Amino acid sequence: MMARTRNTVLLLIVASLALILWDLRASDTTLRTATQEVMTPLQRTATALFSPLGAWARQVQAFDDPAARTRSAGEIALLAPGGWTGVAGRVVAADITGTRATVTIDVGRADGLTRGNAVLAPGGLVGQVIMVSASAATVQLVTDPRSTIGARVLPSEEMGVVTGAGMGNALGLAILNPAANVAVGQQVVSLGSADEVGVPADLPLGVISAMNPAPASGRAAQVRPVTSMTSLDTVLVLTERR
């Protein structure tokens, strides 16, 4: 029995490494989506096999129960604006480098997800869906250097743009009005999108942690995200506005 388990683990490792290398070389979206389809079940199985705590492994299996997903995402659901439907998912993999900050979640097209969906974690907005397969999706985190989100600063409601600066760094905030009355400690929320599957308005993005020297136009600040992106587990994807 022990030998069989060891062989299964080794097979999963080899298969995962092979698929990761293929995914890194595949620039075509179709190939990357196919890789995601195969990788997600392997990642979930590996999580259960390698978990140091058997109870955590059982929790992973229990999360497949729709009722368990709903309970787990209950706190996050309180942040969802009225009229939006949400789907709970779990982070099963991460792709974090100096130029990239994404995670894979175990819900996809079959659950109603599409590109552009907002993704929430405890505290507020953590990213948007950028790639979807039948049973999995890739989420671009707000810390990804390619992430750009329209924002407002409260209570002044001054508009700006929040951009990622890499994992572990504060978010950048470019404020449009050079005379804007903004300060450290003020909350930053999403500006909102007219898109039916986009980012709703007023989702918490973070808190201003520092003001930068004034650029040639506008003002600039640093924003502390609503949560640590390296400890994400359960998330809620806002799939549709009704």
C-alpha cells in the first residue's frame, strides 16, 4: 500500500512538472486553457496528498459540497453589492514572479464564470478573472503589475487609477486631481464598471499607506491591499448583475 501511494505521488509530481513546463512555453490561449483543465485536478489531489494535516485534506474534499462552499464564503458574500450573484471557489495554485501575480481557482465556465468577473476575498476586491476553462479559472491579482482598476478615495470621492506593483509591494494610486484632498488612512474603493460582468462600484481595494511626492500632474499614493495575496484560500467570484 505504501509503495502504491509513493508511486502515485511520484506520478503526480512528474505529470505536474511536465504540464507546468508546457504551460510556460505555450503562449497560445487555447493551449494554456487546456493545460489549466488538466492541471487543476492534479493540483487539488496533490494538495490532499501532501497536506501535513489529515483534517485539512478532508476539508479540501468537503469543499466540493456546494453547501460547504456557501458557508465558507459567507463572510465574503456580505461585501457583494445588491443584485449580484456570486460563486464560491478555492485557490488551488499560484503563479507569482516579479512580473506576474495570478492564482488558479477551482470554478470555471460551468459555474457561470467569464473573463472580467470581479473576485473577492475577506476584506474586499483581490482581482479579476482573465482566463476561464470549463472547471477552473485564472485570476489576475490586484498586485499584478499588469492590473489596472479605476478607483475612488473616500470620503472625497476623488477619482484615480490603482495599479499593481508586484507581490509584496503596496499598490500604486494615481489621483487625477492635483489638488485632491486625500491623506494617509483614507479608504480606496473601486470606481465601478458599466459592464454586466465587470467590477462593481464601491468594493474595498485598500487603504492609503503613504503619499508620494507630487508628479507633474495629479497626485500619487501607495495603497495597502485589503488582504495578503499569499494567504488567499476561499474567494467569491461575482458572476452576474441582475
